Amino acid sequence: ISKPRNHSHCGAMSRTMPMAVQSSIPRWNWGPALMPFIGVALILFKTLVIICGLQLLRYAVLVDQRERLKFRLLGLSMAMAIGPLAEVSAYAFAPQSLLAPLDGFDVIWNILLAPYTLGESITSAKVMGTGLVFAGAVSAPMFGPHHKPPETMYSLRNKFLSKNFLGWALVCIALAIFAYLALPPKNSHSSARAPAMRGLILAMSGGFVAGQRFFLSSTATVLHTSFDEGNWDLWSSPLAYFIVGGMFFVAITNAILLNKGLAEFEAMFMIPTFVGTSIITTSVSAAVILKETAWLAWWRLLGYWFGILLVVSGLVIIAKDARYQLGGCRESDGARQMQAARPLNGSTGSSTVNVVSCINIGDQETQD
């Protein structure tokens, strides 16, 4: 009869096993391997939540005055609280350059939901643009950096006190002054392009501000170091407060610009332009300031920027299509009457959609 094994004896033998033998036994550490996937999942959740919040903000403009407040509060809570919290968590798990292309899913969710939630029309150009955005948003992360290198306050100080950051800040100030001077006033009819130009500047300005995600990424690093490692010495440096303050400034400023734009223009026009500018700004700032793509092989770098190009190309197609529709809504009264008469002469129903959209925009301007 075989004697039962003494498991405690076996455990003692394993503890006394030579280090060379123990090192030969494979041990799987899934933490670093899962971190990029957690970051991607969080950023996709963030895009869906924020798009739902932005569409609620747009819907609040279209409903009766008595019901606007509840939709606006719900939209603000989703777009400015739940979504940003998920985004901060995502940047603690994955590098900024990996997550930046995935912001293109904002447009994908918007294209899928807007016809049912806001009654906005879908065209062949929007379908083609959405396909390019999806292809780029999926391919770019495959070639980009997959792991977030460990950051310290010393390395962050070197990045924020560098010539690259100073030059980037000067460019941001110059663009902000240009946008302020070039922004046409609301309901301006000085030229046929003034309304579309106003929407374009508001969307691009909001996207450019939102693209300063190095503040968000660095804040995630500071919070991760403080809570997980118990190192609170970082808060003795003014740089920590500058980084966190920059994150809040960027979040509040881009929220104001986007909310103002959505109150005047359709989501189909505002969101693609906003997201496209944000993706470009985020990717460039990650390369210039954080230097996350500096160690990529040339073929990975080429594949990464080609994916970014696909995303931006798709967003340009969608924005141009929405801008064309917006321009049609700003025609003269005589041209609008001729357009409204076309369905009676046997033309397609797309003209009816444009006329209804123009009437809605006109009613909204009257209410404002």
C-alpha cells in the first residue's frame, strides 16, 4: 500500500530548491501584458459615454424650454464627469500615443446613434468617412507603442521644462490669438461662409485644446505614484500642481467651446472636426513632448502615422459633407424656396431632409 505524500515535506523541498532550478520554472506575470488592453477598454468606454453626453447636450437645444435643464445636466455629467474619469484611468494603463487614434470611435458611435437619437441624416460620404476612421483607429494602435514607460517627477520635470514644451506653448498661444481674431460673431451674415467658418473654428479650437492630453497623462502618472506606491513627496513640487491645474483648464475650456458649438451646429458637423483636430494634436504632442514614439522601429512608425492619416482623412470627408449641408442651410430665401419645391417635381427625398434641417436651424436661431 502506497503511503500518502507529505505535502508539507514537498513544500519544504521546494523552498530549499536551488535558485537555478527555481528560475527555470516559467512564471507568467499578466500585469504588464494586460495593461494596454485595460487602457484600450477604458478609452472605448469613455468615447461611448462622452458621445452619449454630447448628443444629450445637442438634444437639449432641440427640445422644449422646460425640458432642457434635465437633458443638459445629464449630458454634462456624462461628458464632463464620467467620461473624463474613465479617460484618466485609461492613461494610467497605456501610453498617450496608443490611445489617441481610438478617439476616432467618437465619430463611429456618433454616426451609428445620431440618426436614431437626433434624427440627423446619413450620406454615402459619412459612411465612407466612418470606414476610414474605423480602419485607422484599429491599425494605428497595432503599430504604436504598447507599453507606458515608468515616469518619475524628475522625468516629468525634464519634459515640462524643455525647449520642446516651450516651443509648443508658444504655438498654442499664437493659434489661440488667431482663432479669437478670426472667429465670426454669432448669426453673422457678412459673407456666405461666415456661419460655417464659425463652426469650424469652434470645433477645431475645442479639439486643439482637448488634444493637450499630456496634462492628463502626466496627472495619471502623479496619481498612480501617490496612491499605488504611497509616495506623496511629489506634491511638494509646484510642477505637480501645474500639471493637475493644466488638466482642469484643458477640460473646462474644451467643454465650453464644444458645448457652445453644439448649441449652434449639428453634431454631425461639430464632432468629426473636433475629434480630428484632437487626434492630430494628441499624437503630435505625444511625439514632441512625451517622446513616446522615439524608440519605435521605422516600419512601426510609418504604420502608426499611416493609421493616423486614415483617421484624419475619414474625419475630413465627414466634416466636409456636413459643412456642405450646413452651407445649403444658409442659402437665400429664394434659393430655399426653389429647393423646397423640388420634391413636388418628382426629385428624391434627400431635398426634403435638407429643407427640414434648414427650418430647424432657423427656428433655433430665432429662439436664441
